[in-house]
Amino acid sequence: MNGKVYLVGSGIGNINYLTLGAYNLLSQAEVLIYDALVDNNLLNLVPDNCLIINVGKRGGQPSTKQNKINYLLINYCSQGKQVVRLKSGNPIIFGRINEEIKALQDANCNYELVPGISSALAAPLLTGIPLTDKENSHCFTVLTGHQPDLLDWETLAKIDTLVILMGTRNLETIVNKLISHERSPDEPIAIIQNSGSEQEKVYIGTLKTIIEQVLGLSLSPAIIVIGNVVNFRYMSSSSPLPLAQKTILITRAKEQSSQFSLLLQQQGAKTIEMPALEILPPSSWDQLDLAIETLSSFDWLILTSANGVNFFFQRLKELGKDIRLLGNIKIAVVGKKTASCLQQYHLTPDFIPPNFIADQLIDHFPESLKHQKILFPRVETGGREILVKELQKQEANIIEVPAYQSGCPDKIDAQAWEALQNKQINIITFASSKTVTNFYKLLQKALNTSSKVDILSLLDNVCLASIGPQTSKTCHELLDRVDLEAKEYTLEGLTKELVQYFSRG
């Protein structure tokens, strides 16, 4: 395939306001070249094998030269790569997009522009400031305050509403220019800092008062809105989202998607993803390969995780086989996520136990297990043995084969560790016993201690949320408590329980 560069707008940085087109491109990117972004969770959307390059363009700070950025785009596109050039806001609004397009055109590189939601539009909206009003604002103008001496202030002073990007460094000059061109000193002004993030701050004043009001404050990045519409500011939501102002640490597998993050962010939460599991191939494929060669001899295939599904079918394909080998074999799965993963291979399970837990698979199995030959591809070490023991009690012929192995990452994620140390985490979620165990190990390593007291002190006033009974049991063993447990043992169920828990206060 020929290479292509997608010049993508990230919006205001918050993953909630990313366009679907941008989301899809990020999930398929081979190379990501990005400017300074507000939300690091955007970087988690790219595949694990994607090359990520930070070109860090932020005003007033060291950043990559434009000709270097142009070179990177051309170089990787010429190698046949699908390159996402992720720019803040909308790429054609003060995004220096012309230089990059010209360079791509000169090099005969394919490119495509993908819009983002400009902060000039999103920030006022999220703050509840209408940019137009049929009586007070018939039009608005978006401008940059980067070089105020180059602007026609006589004309700008006559426009109902002004939206100024990159203007806080020259705020005093902007205010003086407007007042000197007969804009009223009592004109309302809003400065919206870090829009859409947990750190958002809004300063409301007038042209006469705002300079003193923000004196000595570091305001960048911020949007300035000037006009009577500031007085018409309303609530941006009729009722606050239940997880607003909550920062949630999600412990997860390194390769896991960010779907859970999106569920929580839709309820107002800020999320930080912390890899607490590494999923790898088994130490040997021999047992699984032998089982696949004799697949027709089995009555049932039991799959208890998405990892088991993926590794089993990937190995099937690598051996030159296909799903027709499963034509006479019944499939039982544990959990909605496992069933959903199976459906990606165009298969529907014959049996899913209620409550989505393995413990109930035996009690509700649709037929006698006696003398049934069952294939169980599973984690190589450290998995629960209760299912196997119960199947053996029922006189089933159970064949366990390692399909993958899970381990603990070498060190704790830097962003997660900083947030824990600074007491910025309100909630920690655990979706399996292993994430609890590995989370505890990672804290021991980060603190360089085996003291449980030191570890638990980091979690004071943090809500510990579990996906189900077995995970809760491990929380009690290692962390001495669990504060809430999902009634439905899925990520959707855990989200629902968090919403209800904090809605009750």
C-alpha cells in the first residue's frame, strides 16, 4: 500500500470530544506524530506497534522545528506508512497546516485533512457562553493574539464578540487596544483555561478589571471571549454528570482497549490507564498445536477470556486451519466480553452461564458432563483451578492447554505513579484478581518496600472498585478492603455501580 498522511484535529484534547473519524484513524495508525495535547489518553488509542513521535509544539517552549516535522511526515509516508499527524483543535485554524501540506505536495505524498473541534468553538460552549445571540451578538470573530500589533483594532473593536486564541501573554496590550478604539471598559470578558479538563478554570471580569484579576497567574493554554454574551453564561449541563471531578485509575492489561475509559468519561470522569498485566504467547505452542490437530475429537470448547479466544483462533490461523474445524464442537464461554470477542470470528457460543462467572458454568451446564471431552485453552500459570476441579468431579475429560501467559510489567506507569503520589486519584478499578496482585507488586517496587502499611497509606480516601466476587476477595487479602463491587460482573456493570455509588453521595 502507498503511504498516506492524515492531518487530524484532536479537538480540545479531551478524548470525549474527539471525532469518530479521528478515533478510527488513531486506532489504525502506523506512525503518530503529535503536538502537545491535553489528554494523554489519546495516545492509548494507537496500536501497540505504532511509532509515536512527540514534536511538542507549544508557544514559548522548546519545540521541534517545522522543517524537521515536514521531514518526518515525508520520510514515513515515503516508506508506505499510514501516518497520523495529530494537531490541536482544528488543523486549519492557526495550525501552521499550510507549511506541512506544501511540503507533502512537493514530495508527491498522499494526504488527507480530518477536522477537529476547534477550542475557539468548544471552550465557550463548555463554559456555557453563547457566541451568538439574536439581540447582543450577530457575529463573532476568531483571531490570534500572538502578534496584536499586526491586527486592525479599529475594525475588531466594532465586532460584537471576539474569540482570541494564544492571547494571554498579550492580554494587557489587547485590552488597551480595544479600549483605545472605543470599546467600553465595562465590556465583559472571560478567560477559559484548560477547557474540558479537570484543571479547567474560568475567570470572568471586564476590560477594566481583568488585568488586575489575573495578575501573576500563568494562564496558557486559554481562550479569551470578549463581548456582552459573557453576561449570558448558563450551565453547560442541566444536571452535573455523576462522575464529574473524579479521577479514576484503571488497572488493565497492557494490550486492552480503552473502551472502559470511554464508558467512564461519558459519565464525567477523568481517567488514567495503568497497565498492570502483560499478555504474551505461551512458553511453548506444543500442547495447543496438538489439541488443534485433534480438534474433531472434542465435544466442547470452553473459553473463559478474550485472551483465550484471540490466542486460540490466531494459532488456528497460523497452522493453516480455519473455523470449519469447529463445525461439530459446541462452545461455552464465560462473560459478555468473551462472547463478543468470539463473535468477531463469526461464531456464536452455545452456552453462556448466568452472571457471567465461571463458578456458575458447572451448575447450569446444558447437558451432562460425564465422559464429555472438553478442550480448555487457558492462561499458562496463575489461573483459578476451581473450574477444572469441578469439571473433573463431573467426570468430564478435561484437556487444559496453555494458550497465553500473563505477567506483571517491569515498572509502574509514570503518569499513574505521579497521580498516586500527589493524591490525585479518587477511584481505582480492578477487573481481575491478577490486576489487584500486580498493582500491589508494582507499588512495592515503586516504594522499594515490603511494608503493607506504606502501600495502604497511598490509598487513603481512595475508593477501591471491583468487577466481581473473586476480584473483591483478592482486594481484601492484599488491600484490606473493597468499597464497591459490580452487581453485573462486566465493565458496563462496574460503570453502572460507580455511577449509583457516587450519585448516592
